[in-house]
Amino acid sequence: MRGRLLLREATACAALVATVAIGCGGNNGSPPSAPGGEDPAGGGGNGSTAGGGGAINSNCTVFPADNPWNRDISNAPVDPNSDQYVASLGRDKKLHPDFGSNPSYGIPYIVVPGTQPKLPVRFEEPRESDPGPYPIPLNAPVEGGNPTAGDRHVLAIDRERCVLYELYAAEPKSDMWHAYSGAVFDLRSNKLRPDGWTSADAAGLPILAGLVRHEEAAAGEIRHALRFTANRTQNAFVRPATHAAGSTSDANAPPMGARFRLKASFDTSKFRGSAKAVLTALRRYGMFLADNGSSWYLSGEANSKWDDDDLGQLKTIPGSAFEVVEIDEIVKNPP
């Protein structure tokens, strides 16, 4: 269970007082069906590796080529506090792929048509959520399965409009969704969320952008930064993150949005397959600290096609193999 859930439990009563029904209408009174051509139980969506960040289809890339997620930072300077940040997560702890062939392991997503009926969403945190309705069918896959005590992320992409919809702690109801928070991202824009706003992720970042996607890894090239968690984070953030949920003011704990990179000196010659593609991406694009959780846990899509032996190679890599890219400005989380 992610550390963020502890924060959620602590604020649940206050948030429920402010709960409102967001975005009435949009479903024309009928329940939505599964998106055409998509498997509601699976991840992934008919993409290619062309364009910024890897295309969802021939129409949509995951943010423009100059977006921070798609920026090559292999030659960026190292932050002066890099060693302390790495030590706070554990230099001897190993990288862990938080996904695999078990379909309930990892974060699923679906691609829906522009005609997908929209449903209202009731948020526990409406102040920092983008209002509905969201074009997410009630049979969309929920992270970990449903019901579950986990983070229950739900992700959907409108493939015609190139818009990403994400929910956190999502539960389908008879004719709507209930969620703690939600965010909408225009995949053709570099616009960030307002400072202090969460998303479906503690850091206010888009989750989809940082997933290890099977189609990209299998093709041997991942052209974007990845997403990972840490068990101890500073109550501050660095952009493109816009929110923090840390429990400490310790300057040696990394802020949300800190970008970790595999050191150029780390030998990757013995790695193969998807693991090699992941390591190449970690060296070129790095990984953003996006949420509280187990340290060095790397996020990937839920997909039964993953080769667990292949991914298991990643579990041999220690935290000491990483360094932190120089941080321009650390922003304290607004009250």
C-alpha cells in the first residue's frame, strides 16, 4: 500500500465534508460499453514508438517532444545533494519492477474513442481535481482489481482528442465514478497543473507518461522518463511536479519530482530484452519521483505479456547505481 493512502485516511473526514457531485450528464442515461477494439481487462492501446514519448496511436503522442518527460537528460549536471538523496532511499536497496505478467500487478490503462459516453465523477478532493464528466466506462480496469485496498488508479485516453483522464482511489458506481482525486491532461500541451495541486498521483504528475509500457520495451526503445516511488520524501516538490505529500522537512530526503538517472558508469552490457530497454531509458531520460511507497519501485503497465524472468534482471540493480539530476528550484508545498 502506498504511503499516500495514510495521508488520504488522515484527511478523509474533512474532504468528505466538501464532497460534491462533479459534472452531471454526458452519458445520456445509458451505461457505457467497453471501448471498441479495446480489452477492458488489459493495459495498453495499439501504439508505436514514434514521436515524443511514444505514440498512443498515429494521432497522439504522450506530450510534445520538448516536454520534460521526453527530454534527454543524459548529459545534465548532477545535483550537489545527489548522494544524500540516494542514501535516504537506500544505496543497497534494489530497483524493483512494480509490474509483471500477473494482470493484477501494474497499472492498467485503456484507449477510448472520441464518442465514448462521459460519466460524472464524485471527488473526495474536488478542490484539486479537474471536474468531470470523464469518458471512462464503468468496466474500465482498476489497478489491483476491484475491490482492492490499493491505490486503485484508473487511466483512459481519448484517442481522437488526445486527452488523458486519470483517477485515484476510483470506484465504479451504478452510473458514475467515485474517486479521491482526478486529473485531465492534454497530451498535446506542456501545461502543468497549478502549484499545490495533486493529480491521480501524489506529485501532481500524469501517471501514464511514466509507465514502462510493454509495446515500447518489447520494441527495444523507451523514449521518455519513467515513474518510481520512495518511502521517505521531503514535503516539497520540483517542477514538473506540482504537489508533495512528504512527512519530513529533511533537506536530504528527495522532493517530489526529483529526477533520478542511471549512472553512465553502470555496466549494462549483460542485460537483455525489456530490462535492457528500461536501463537505456533510465540512463537517457531518468525517472521522476512521483509518489510515496516502497523505495526504488518502478511503475509499469499491467500486461500479461511481460516476461518476469526478463524483468527480474532489474532487481539486481542497487540504489547506488543512480544519481539525481541537478534541481533548479525546490518549492515548498503550499498550505
